[in-house]
Amino acid sequence: MAPKIKDVAQKAGVSVTTVSRVLNGEKYVKDDLKARVKKAIDELGYTPSHIARSLVRKKTNLIGVIVPDVTSSFYATILSNIEKTASLNDYNLIVCNIIEDIDKEYKYLQVFKEMRVEGVIVMHEKLNDEIREFIDKMDIPLIFSSVKPNDQKFGSVIIDDRAAAYEATGYLIGLGHRRIAFIGGDMRDVTSGQGRYAGYMQAMHDNGIAIEQGHVRFGDYKTQSGYELMADMCGGGELPTAVFAASDDMAVGAMNCLHDKGLKVPEDVSVIGFDGSQLTELVRPRLTSMEQPIREMGQVTIEKLLDLIAGQTSREDAVLRHRLVVRDSCKAR
Amino acid sequence: MAPKIKDVAQKAGVSVTTVSRVLNGEKYVKDDLKARVKKAIDELGYTPSHIARSLVRKKTNLIGVIVPDVTSSFYATILSNIEKTASLNDYNLIVCNIIEDIDKEYKYLQVFKEMRVEGVIVMHEKLNDEIREFIDKMDIPLIFSSVKPNDQKFGSVIIDDRAAAYEATGYLIGLGHRRIAFIGGDMRDVTSGQGRYAGYMQAMHDNGIAIEQGHVRFGDYKTQSGYELMADMCGGGELPTAVFAASDDMAVGAMNCLHDKGLKVPEDVSVIGFDGSQLTELVRPRLTSMEQPIREMGQVTIEKLLDLIAGQTSREDAVLRHRLVVRDSCKAR
């Protein structure tokens, strides 16, 4: 059994009220009483109950975080930076890894509410009607990180995906490429799916370049889908001279497929990714990528949420800057 | 303001006691009263306070997890599998990412105790005296996952690192290699540091192979250190024909260094890693590795912890099976 406050009082030979006064840091407690109480606390290993204190203070110092997949280096890096800043502000995270399962998201949001978390961070935009209704009524500050679902009153921390994809495609065009393929994400996603696709299409259109049959395909952001979609493209029709993938993971999958087919990157095919994850530096050739400021994204997310918890009411989005990082996977034609 | 139980009672036109009886699922509540209470709960978006209920039930359904670094794919995969099984058993995780900071670990353990978590998982073995004393007194079921610190009364879920490293080295010897270098981990770590080093040394000794000057070096498990230590080895003395790295990340770092120096893996130098992380399949050539059953490790960890929470007292270690997975990064001499 964990020791209770009365055990501390008994061991120190003082009243429960005195222990409580010492714990609450009140003045006018005699030094020798203080010393006896502290000694008893140390010896017993007593910790005041957070739960009991929460009921009194109405503060739990908890933040709930919904992560789609913690094994993705992109989300893990955001999470790691959220944690760092939260911890500096004495907040603790309850992290729920939904592994792309919307039903789990709904369940966890209910848990967050039950736990009286002070704020919620969601890194996921596949909301169903049940979830939309629930967060609408929840009355807890909420912020979306790295995504911006349609029709939500809550703020987001994002980049301009469309502009970033436009620039990534423009970079390939500037290198002289015309047969530029696109490996997109999930088109149900407003930001990373639709936004990046729209940017690619616009850049091709603005430069008067027709898109070849079979050169636009959609995956799930993961390496395996990049590999398979690239294999499909190699299966028939003319090979692209450059590929723009909507995630670094899919870009690495595409590179690996080309490698396994005996084609060289960037000599035969140039590949550009999106995200700026750790992978870009791990693969050979190192991957040129349109970088999101992943660390900053985590930090800004938690800062904005703490502002909301502190009573600030602005729900404007924070749109962070993307930037092209040129490494070794693209080549002029 | 979040609605309270009395708001539900008022809206449903019943007493607080009736609402409470409905919430607690008691029998003998008339169906029409039940329906009115449920309607009022839905309309108000009322959620019973988890905190208040915890005080009554003395169950929080929380498990605290200390992760050294969530951006490492090894830990993220274990965590993801812990989460999966915990969630199936209605437990929620409080995840604390200590980013290798022991002071943070101590702070979080205190938070866990304050929060009345029912169990604690630690994936880290750099315990200082303060932490040792604290967990000794904490009186909460605790389990170590993937590590086994010295002199601890708590159980661990691990593999036999020494035997696994012995086999990895033996594999290279079997391929005809003699100049086999070792890139080790942190020698303060009993399992992944000392255990893997001991296995390598033993295998070399048992086969009567002398270790060349400068061919044993120690890093921090990360890619960057594998890269740098390999670069040091290339800087002078005779190049090894094979390298055994104590983590896949360091193995990939070593491979990248060799690549950047114009050397070919496995034609010029064979490389074998340790862990069996996602990286092994992402790099080219694909990395041969001594695989830990990472998914199983997460699952067994949480299963053993739930047993402890349920009152089981066995604190035996679970030693899981490692296995060599041969891919494309090693070659016979």
C-alpha cells in the first residue's frame, strides 16, 4: 500500500493539518516541524495524490495527443518536439497512437475528456461525423498539427502544401524535365493529399506541359506504396525522367524500386520527396526534398495550444515556411 | 463550462441519485427514466469525470511509459505494439520521451506516481541512485522492456544480447572473414552495450582470431556515430573486410560512409547490423541484421505488466528469441 498523509503525520509525530500545511508551502510552520515532516516524507516515499489535488485545483496539466502512427519518423519528430516544450511548461502528454483507426480516435477523445485533459492535439484529418460532433461539443482547447481538415473551427499548424508542391514540381521543370510523374498521397486528405496534387497539376499546367498516361498515381505515404507505384510505372508506357513523391517515404520506395530494376538515380530518373524527414540523409543518393519545418511544427503547435489553455481566443492558423533542400537525387537533363 | 451531473438531472427532470444509478448501470431503474437520462446526457455532451470515478474505484487504467527517444524506429515500434495491446485491455498510456535525459526520467517517474498509474514500463537502463531508490519505494508494478539494468528486482523483457552478438560475429567468420571490426554501443549499457561487445569478443576468441588495432570502437547507436567511427577506421591501418555494428542505425551509418568513400558493400566490405528495424529494408543494399522480435517485445512487455497489475508476483525475465535475417550486405570472402 502507498503511504498516506496520516502515515506521514504519525511518523513525524505531528497532526495531518501540519503535514498539509508543509505540503502547501505555508509560512509560519516552525522549522523543526518542517524538518520532521520532510524526513518522514522521504523515509516513507510519500507522494501527494495528483488526482486528489486535481479535484481541488481543477488543473490536470495533461494534454492529449492523437498520433496517426508513431513509427513514422515525421510524426515521431513532431511529437518529440511537442513533448520537449510541454515538459518545459510542466505539462504531461497522454499519447494515443491510433494506427490510422478512426474508431480508436473517437474512443481516445472520450478518454481525454474523461481525464479532463486541458488541451488536445490531433495530427490526423480523417474525421467522421461522430468525431466532428464530439469535438464540437467537447469544450476543450484543440489544435490540429500538420493537417487542416475542411470546415473546422479549430486552428491548425501547417505549411502551404499547394505552394510547396508547386515549387517542388517547378524545380524539376527548371532542371529541364518534362516527363514528370507524381506519386500522391491519400486524396481524402485536404492538405497532404489534395493540396500537393493541386500544386503539381498547377505547375505542369502553368508551364504548358501535358501529363502522360499513367504518370499520376496515389499511395498511402509509406515506402511500400512508393515502391509498388513506381513498379507499375515501369511496367508499361514511357518511363518518366523525374518523379515527385508526396512523402519522403514514398520517394525512397520509388528510388529502391528503380535501384532494384537496375536504373540509376539521378542519372536515369530524378526523384524528389516531400517532408524533410531523417530518411533524406540516410539513403544513397541522399534525397532532395521539399522540407517542412518539422521541429518548429511541434513547438508552434504546443505554444499555440498553451495560449488557448491560458484563455487566448484566436484560432488563426499558423502557416510555417517550407523550403527546398537540394541533395543528390535530382539532375539536370 | 462542462456540464455537471446536476445539469443532467435538471434537464432529465430526475434526481442526481437517479442519474448516478443509470451511470453505474444499476438494475431496477425504470426504462423511461433511463431513456430520459440518456437523452439528457447526449444533448448536453456530459461525460462522467474520470478523476472523480478514479477516486472511488481506485483504478486509473493508466500505464506510464518511459521512452529514451521516440524518433528511434526501434523504440517507436515497441511502443506502438505496447499501445495496441494496452488499448485492447482498456488501458491508456502516458508516454514520456526523455530524450536520454536522466533528470527528466526522475521527474516523470514522480509524475507517474502522482497520477496513480497502475504500472510503469521503462525502456532505458541508465539509472542513477536517485531513480533506483525511487522505484524501489514506489510500490507500483514496473517492468523493463528491451533492457536489463544491473541489480534490479524488477523483471525485464529482453533477448540474449551476448548470444545474438556471438552468432552475428560467427556468421561473418563462417563467410571467411578474419579482419572483422566491431562498432559497439554505450558500454554503460549492460545489455546492448556490454552484452553485444562480450559476444563479439568471445566469438573472435573462440575462433582464434586476433583483433586488429583500431577495429573496435564505441558509439551511441545512432547513424551519425556509425558514419564517423567507420570514417576513423578508413583513416589509417588496414581496412576490415567486415563490420559488425551493434545497431542497424550505426550499420547504415557505416555503409553510407563506405559508399561516400567509393567503397562497395558487400564487394569491398561486408556489414551486418543488429535490431531488425524498418531501416534494414529501406537501404540498398538491404541490410543483413541480427533481429530482435521487436513487435513481440512490445506485446510481451504489456502482457507481463498486466499480469503484475492483476496481482501475479513472478518477476522472471522473458528472454525472447533473436534470429539472423540474411539480406544483401554481407558476402563470402
